Amino acid sequence: MPHPYTPEKITKLAPNEVFVFGSNRLGWHGGGAALTAMLKFGAVLFCGRGLHGQSYAIPTMHGGPEKIAPYVDEFITYATLHPELHFYVTKIGCGIAGHTAKDIAPLFLAARELPNVSLPKEFADVLRQGANEFP
């Protein structure tokens, strides 16, 4: 049974589970969750977007939330089309990229309704607190 929230530290995945991490568009997975994705879950060097192995890259290093949003929307569409997979979204954009959960969580508003997506507790808390602020 998948966790209701993305665990703080993921070291292994079941065959149908996917580690969702923040990347740069060039796919240099040199640190943070991106390095974990490459070393443990099949992320591919020079591929900074989409599914590879048991990892899904969302570019976060090229600007603010408005620049990240299209990639998050692309991920939500992918997750919707693949209910056989369970996606653990890490705190994308909140490490090396320098954003906060308040900046990034609203991008995942639609993902909150998907049974096959687990969000970080911090993102879920922001979405709960701001429920009346989002359209």
C-alpha cells in the first residue's frame, strides 16, 4: 500500500513505484534527489525530463514557478494516463533550486486528487492551508 505522503528518504521502490525528482533541463544529476534518482532509480544523465527507469524528472532549475508549471502539468497528465504506477513526488524545486513549498506546492493542486500520486507532507500542508485561495 503506498504511503499517503512521500517518505522523507526513499531508498527502495516496488516495481510499480516511481521516484519523482527535480532536475535541470540538461539532465546533470549531480546532487540532491537528482543524484539519488540516477544512482538508485534509473535516471539517465543528460535526460532532464520525463520517465527513465523508476524515476521521473521535472525540470526546476531554470526559473520560477511559472517556468516549472508546464513540466508539472506534463507530469500530472502522465500520472493520470498511468494509473498502474504510483508516483512519489519529492520536494522538487525546494533544495538546490531554492524555492519554497509555498512556491511549488500550488503547481500540484490537480495531483492532489490522483490516487496514484503521493506528495510531500509539506506540499499537502500548503495545499490544505491555501484551499480557499486556489481556483
